[in-house]
Amino acid sequence: MTSLTDRYVAATLRSVPAQRRDEIATELRASIEDMVEGRSTDGRHTTTTAEREVLTELGDPAQLAARYTDRRLQLIGPTYYLVWERLLKLLLSFVPGTVGTVVGVVEATAGGNPGGAIGVGISTALTVAVHVAFWVTLVFAVAERVNPALRLPAWNVDQLPDEPVERDVTLADACASIVALALTLGFLVWQHFQTLIPAGGDRLPILDPALWTSWLPVLLAVLAASMGLEFAKYRARRWTWRLVVVNAVLDLAFALPVIGLLLTDRLLNPEFVQRFEWLRDGGNLDTVAGGIVVGVAAVTIWDLIDSVVKARRAAR
């Protein structure tokens, strides 16, 4: 054989155990010689042409070596793939978000960095997601090659999922709403103990502290009840007329006090307003209050209409 065959055999032997190289080299050379001889005797191929065709058909030496040694050329094979996929999806569904939220809250409170807490939480969640994906995949990749006796449970018909049920309220929608409500509730509490502007070392609440003895506890209770409503909506899978009524009551219980306090200049802390010259000048404060009123009213009306439309669609 020529140097072409020698190079092919040498490339194949690089990926096989040393103790089997002589055996595989002898077997592979004999196979190549037989195949080349069979082609070159038909009169249509020269020895050189036949050799190139034979080596091309044998394919990549690394793949041939894997066949000789029964070595798998995949990261996660069919034996463990479904278990790996299910475990990875399960862990990624809650671990990064939970860790990111905890780190963000700690950064905003103990770390004294409320402005950067969201960024820190997001970056932490992404880092945790990468680590979870890497280490879970590594464990299963090693298991694929070591092939331990895991004794995975055999599949049976009892594992078939229930018939799919149409959902008007998805898990993503419910989670997004709960997070938004939780952030709003947290902000109402946080603004009382922290400050967005320098205040000579003293805290400067955005909302009037006097509201803690009147409307703020009511608003916090409404937000907490709204979070409970989101759980109820998800369990019910769709909007019902009872949920529409409860949603309307909670929407109005939050919107009406906020609008009333804004229109009577009792929502914002007077000391906070005094810190901003542009708010004190002319009718700027009234303009800001009017804009917030319009925004709150628009969001409330939209939510009421949206809930009615979805309830009617679900009732058909």
C-alpha cells in the first residue's frame, strides 16, 4: 500500500487504545488491500484511483476508530437523553429565577443598592442558568460513557399525560402578573424606608407617611389579594364571571383611592415635592397628578374590559 493508506491507518489508530492498535492496523490494512484489489482488477480503475475511492468510502478515520472501539460519538445518547432533558427543564424553570430574585432583594436591602438590584439579579440568574446547564449536562455525559446501572424505571401507559386542557390563563401570564404585583407591593414598602434623592442622611418617602394610618395598608392588602386572584385564575384555567367580579372589585379598590388621593394632593409626600423645583412651579404638580390619574384609569378600564372579553370567550 502507498503512503495514502499509511496515513489513513495512522489517523485511525490515534483514536483507539494502544493495546488494540496492532490488531486493528492489521485488520484495517487487510481490508483496504482486499477492497483495492477487487476494484483494480476490473480494468476500469487504476490502483491509485481504487485506493482513493476505497479510503473515501471508509470515511473519516475518527468515525471508523469509534466503530472499532464501540465508542459513542454523541454527548448525550438515547439512553439518558429524555431524563437529561426533563431534569434540565425542571431545574431551569425555577432555580435561576429563585436565586436571582433572592440576590436582587439582598442587594437592594442589605447591599444598599436598590438601583442596581435588578441588574444584579438578572446577571446572577443568567450565571446560575449556565452553571445548571453545564453541570447537569456534564453528569449525564459522564454517565453516557461510564454507563452505570442506573436502573431507570421502564415506561408504562400509566405515565401517559391527561388529555390536554385548553388554557386561557397560562403559567407565564400568571407568573408575570404575580411578579408585577409583588414588585409594586415591595416598592410601596421600600419607598418609605429608602430614598431616591439625597436628604441629608434622612429618609424621604415618596408617598405621604400619613397614609400608613389610612390608605396605604388598604392598598397593600388589595395588591396581596390580587396576587391571590392570579393563583385562582391559574387554577381555574380560564376566566369565569365570578373571577371577573372579584377582579373588578380589586381593580376599583386600588384605582379609586389612588385617583382620589391624587386629585386631593394627598398621595405624594409634601417634603418630597419640595425637593423638586419644577414640581412646585406653576401647575406642574397638577399636570403630573393628572397624567397619573389618566394612566391609572386607562389601565383599570383596559383590565376590566379584557377580563370581560376573556370570560365571554371562555363561556362559549
